[in-house]
Amino acid sequence: QVHLVESGGGLVQPGESLRLSCAASGSGFNINAMGWHRQAPGKQREMVAIITSSGSTYYADSVKGRFTISRDNAKNTVYLQMNSLKSEDTAVYYCNVALQGKPPVWGQGTLVTVSS
């Protein structure tokens, strides 16, 4: 069984930065893509950023140029560097990992609040 642990959320002011981390643990798994999604109050969950096993990255238009996704394969960890945060970035951020031959796994979520 694969378990994801997220960290790095919190309260920041507009224009500030945060870095989210998500570490996968367990045994007998191989990771394909890793990504971050978010869900704001009253809205549907949406994709924020994805990074494939080869390092290709994809971003939602709303975060392009401000957010950067990266991964450390040796640590089975994915990161989301969020710069120039806006109030509309306020949401619960969920890590998602696509595994070879197994169902995808979701983290428990970490709250990011951007407010002055």
C-alpha cells in the first residue's frame, strides 16, 4: 500500500511564496506521473500541475509563470513551489500519484490560505 504525506501549507499574504511537499512511502510500487490538484470552497477540484516520469510538466493556465512543479525520484517526493500567491489560490491542495499497474493515490490535502 502506498501512503502520501503532504506538508507546507499555511497562511500567507498576497505576493508571498509557499513550497508544498508530498512524499510517497510504502513498498512494491513504481511511480509514473505526480501532480497537484486543488479545491477551493464551493468549487470543483482542479488540476494545478503535473510532472511525468520523464520530467515533462503541465500547468493550469491560472498558475503558469508563478508555480513550479518538481520531483525527486530518489525520495519519491514531488514539490510545488508557489510564488506571487493570490487570494484566488486559496484552496486545499491535494497531491496525486499515478502508479504502474495500480490505482492512483491521493494525499489527505493541505490548506493554503492567501489573505491580507
